[in-house]
Amino acid sequence: MSSEFSFTLLATDGGARLGEIATPHGIIRTPAFMPVGTAATVKAIYADQLAAAGTDIVLANTYHLMLRPGAERIARLGGLHSFMRWSGPILTDSGGFQVMSLAKLRKIDEAGVTFQSHIDGSTHQLGPERAVEIQCLLGSDIVMQLDECVALPAARAEVAGAVERSLVWAERSRRAFDEYRQLGLARPGQALFGIVQGGIEPELRRRSAGALVAMDFPGYAIGGLAVGETHAAMIETLALTAAMVPAGKPRYLMGVGTPVDLIEAVANGADMFDCVMPTRSGRHGQAFTWAGKVNLKNARHADDPAPLDPLSACPAARDYSRAYLHHLVKAEEFLGAMLLSWANVAFYQQLMAAMRAAIAAGRFAAWAAEVKACLGPTK
Amino acid sequence: MSSEFSFTLLATDGGARLGEIATPHGIIRTPAFMPVGTAATVKAIYADQLAAAGTDIVLANTYHLMLRPGAERIARLGGLHSFMRWSGPILTDSGGFQVMSLAKLRKIDEAGVTFQSHIDGSTHQLGPERAVEIQCLLGSDIVMQLDECVALPAARAEVAGAVERSLVWAERSRRAFDEYRQLGLARPGQALFGIVQGGIEPELRRRSAGALVAMDFPGYAIGGLAVGETHAAMIETLALTAAMVPAGKPRYLMGVGTPVDLIEAVANGADMFDCVMPTRSGRHGQAFTWAGKVNLKNARHADDPAPLDPLSACPAARDYSRAYLHHLVKAEEFLGAMLLSWANVAFYQQLMAAMRAAIAAGRFAAWAAEVKACLGPTK
């Protein structure tokens, strides 16, 4: 495998971009969807199923892994790839988002975040240097800076404060990452991404993006979206923020989203996505299909011998009747969650593959219009 | 596939027997272990994993399936094999055991059992004819008669009453099965087994077995064991009951057991087994190995890079570290239950394969002594 991180822009079609990210653990075809492997497992899915479904990269959560089983332990065991038996690229988040949404009694200051574990109440600190160190211990291919993400709506001053703090942390993250590299803790080809904050305020986004671009990160995440604003505001802010970062670097829209969100975000310049939606929905009896979302709990599926999608390459979508899936969901059987999570991740990856093909063919807008009409009220 | 049911006794070694049962859905190598697929799924395991692990036949529960999704529904959908995507043989129990252990407000009389569903409280009746009809609708390869199983210890009169009622039901089951055959509802090659009851009383076992043998079933189950008696009493009763049924018919010891139970039961003439132990233990963080039972919840596994069994052909036992399994179990991740259930079923099938090889080699007793010493306190 290459030991260099690089992004190659292969084609553009309107705002949509086709590309490839090279990492130490392989190529990521963009636009890319990253299934979320919170605790070193994408819930209810085997790693080989992820790969066969077209997954190039998975995301893992620093917050969860630092608390259990611990970053140092995973490092001693050979790193996250080996621990969870996923040989492809891994992106880890910084832990900040989940500290703020899951942990208790947190205190945020310049040093970082002090919080209590949601597992056992123990107290932990997470600063920008430690967040990078943990991710280096995990051995992820893409490391995220610690940032402060403000739920919307929020007062402008609060969003502005989070922008400034995130910029300070970005600089400290980069400095720490460079040091860890010299110490051999970060390895060649690992890349640190900066995160643009600023809510839905163009001026704050400009301030954030400008300062990060001056620091010259190998990739830029667009954070602070999908946190309470409207869909239109999200897409508008994405579009203007994407234009503020260099075309030659990948853009990662964090925490998004529905199939239609992804299509519209790709149309507006996003290259990478992560979301728990396919797996969480799968555990709750919902399936994503080209004809929209299907609720398998619904009694109308009880006698339906048809699979979710007879044309799918994914066995979970192609080979099992809706009647059986309905039964498994009603009986709360493991296999229901297993099959629907698998089918949903496969659908998301088929959606990304179709987007990549449409961009390559120069017909992304027409493709998007057709597909959005089929997806219907799925959003 | 053959449309005839048959049993071929290939070798004996002391009380242990090596054989093959031919069914419409393929061959069952005996001694055979049947994983339990209660609600038309062996919990947390894909059907192809079961087959690759060496499973020839699975058991499904009539009680659960009659209540949800319903036997007529499964028949309309093409039968249980197609519904659950298991192409090998299936044995269904009669439903009686679970009516008596799971349902509420039951009434037992000559007609059968009246009970309330543990799912929604609805009232149902299950008599010997309906129990056979349901199993024919499901399309199982081996159909079990409805019987009455008494938990031990119990008064002799109660056990004797259950023997007589079970014999009446056996005769009615056989008559119903013959009628369904003439009607085409039971298909060629489907086989109905009788169930010997009688607690741990030799005289009652003799009464039960004698009457059933006179009815000439293609196979005999030994029921009413593993329900409260000692291990020694179970094995002793098994041995004497096995001697009461024809050598040319398979003997199915119901609801047993631990690895050591299986070894001792094979030594005493049993050919078939079912038990939830490998899957239930897997969901509770316990693994079966050749060195005994391993509790993955235990902190001593937290840093252990070794797999459960580096020599296993099962990926779940061979490819994942105990540290990772420990983490998954502690984090209550689906994948923990998935991997341990899979590894445990694979271990049980490896145990059966080893027993078959030892019988074929004429060294079952020596093999059993060695293996029981290794398994240690697993029981």
C-alpha cells in the first residue's frame, strides 16, 4: 500500500466531484459514504459484508474507544484495523461531538473538555493534543482535529466563540500531529483534517475556512451542520463553505444524512459522508430502497414473498422475503437487525456508486432528478 | 434429493453408534447436533454459517411459529425451508414442551392443551392432530408427536399419567399423519417420531417404549429428561430406554446438553440432540472450546490477542482476538453475540464430527476419556 495520503480529482459535473483518496490502507472512491463503527464494529455487520457491499472506509468514534476498551490497549493489540479486522481505511472523529452529546458534567475551556463517562461516570479530559494522540494510537488513516460543535439555533456570539476555539484547537492539533509524526507515533500517510465551523453564518464560515486553509490541511471537514438547521440552510451553507476550501482537497460533510441529503450535498461539492442512519434504521426495522424507505414493521409485508430489491447485489436485499424480514423484526430477532443493517449499508454504497457513475458520465443533475423522484418521501 | 426417510447404522463402538439419516432435504450424519432455530432463525447466525460449521439439520419450534408468523402463512409462503432460507433437513418439535414452559393458563386434557400466547395473551388449542398438521404445513422433515413432559421430581402417578396420555396422543398423531399423507399435506419422506416418556422410572419407560415400538415409528425420541433429574439419572435412564427401541431406528435425546452430556449420551446410544446452550451461552458472552468453557466477560481477556481456537476452521473462533470478543461483550455489541453464537455452534459440530470419527475408528471410549479430561469443569 502507498504510504502517502493524496486526493485526486478525476472529474467534476456542476458542483459534483469524482475523486480518489489514497491512504495507507487503500483507496477511497469519492463521493464516499463511511458506515459508522462506533465501538470498533459497525453494528450487526461483519467486516467482509461491509467490503462486499462496496464500503471503502469506515468511521470509528474516539469518544467511545477512549473509554472502552481504551486507546493504549488498542495500540498494544496492534491498532484498530487489526483489532476490529477491517483492513481498509479508517477515519476517526475527534471525540468532541460525542463528549458534548453523550457525556455528563462537562466543562469546556481553552485546554479542552472535562467530562464524565456515560459508561461508569469516571472523569476524563480531552484536549486537542490528546484527541490527536488517541487517534494516532488507534492508527486511523484520517485523524480529525478536536473542535467545538454548537447545536443550532444558537446566538451568533456562541457560534463565533466556537469558531475561534476550534481554530485554536486546529493549530494545536496540527502542532501535536507534527510532533507525533517526528516521534513515529503518527505514521507516514496518516492525515489530519481541519473542521470548518460557523453555523449557518457566511461570515463565520469564511473566518473559519480562511484560517484553516492558511494552515494547509490535507482535507477539510464541514462540521456544525445537521445539528438543528433546515435542510435548505444546510445545503446553502455547505455550498458556500465548499467554495472556501481548495478544490484539490477532499471535503467531508460530517453526520449527513438521508439519501436525498447525500445527493444534494454531492451536487454542492461534498466528497465524504458519515451517518448512523443506515445501521440505526436497520435496527429499527426500516429499509432504504430505490423506491424509498420501507418500514418492515408494517403488517402489509406479512405475506409478501418479494425481497427488498431483486436486482441488488446484496444477499440481504435480494434473497430474503419481506414476509421473513417482517417476521424477524416483529419477533425482535437478531437476524432482522443483521439483514436490514447490511441491506441498508449496501443501498447507501450503491447510491454512492451510482453518483460516481453519473458524475463520470457528466449527467449528475439528470440522474439526481430521476432518483429523487423515485426515492419519494424518503428524503 | 431422496424422497424416502431412512436410517443406516454404519458402525457401533460400545454403546456409541455411527449412522446416517436420509431425509427429503439431505443426509444427517449421526451422532448429530441440531442448533435451535426457535422463531425460524438460529439466533444471530446466518444459515450459510450454520452449514459451513458442519450443521446438517436445524430444529424449529412449533409453539413459536404457530403463534408468529403462523403455520398457514409459512405454508402459503412456500414452507419453512424457503421462509428461513435453510435448505437442509429441519426437525420441528410438537409445541407441547413450550406450551407447558412458556404459555399461561393452560388446561391439559385428552383433547390436547389450551393455552394463552405469551406474546399477546390470545387463546389457542393444540391437540395431537393439530400439532402434526402444523408441522406438515411448515414442511419439516422430521415431525414430532405431541407429548406431555413432566418436570422432575414428580409423583409416580403424575409421570404414569403423562405416559398414558402421551401414548394416546402418539396413536392419534400417527393416524393424523397417515391421513395427511393420503391428502398430500404430508409429503413422501417426511417422518413422524414417537416420544418415550416415563421420567426416571424403568417400568414406566418400558411401558412407554413398548407401546410406541408396537406402533412402529421411523424414529424414537427420548423425552422427559434434562428436566430436573441428576446427570447420572439422565444417563442411566437414557441407556435403559435406548435398549428398549430397535437398533435400526434413530434415537433422539431431547433438549441435551453440555459437551460432556453429549459425549456420555452418545456412549449410551443416543444419535440426535438439540439444545439452546451454544447459542444462548454465546449471547451471554460464553464460549465453548476444547479446553472448556470461557467466560469472555472476564477482565483477564481484555488484553489477550489470542483467538478462542487458532486451529478451528470457524472464522469466529480462529480470527478474532479474545480481547476484541471481550470488548464486544462488554459493550453489548451485536457482533459479540454473533461471533460467539457462531463459534459455539461450530464447536458443537466439531465435537460431533470428532465423536463420529472416534466411533468409525473404534476408539470412542478412549477418545471420550481424553476429551472429557480436557473439557474439565465445563460439564
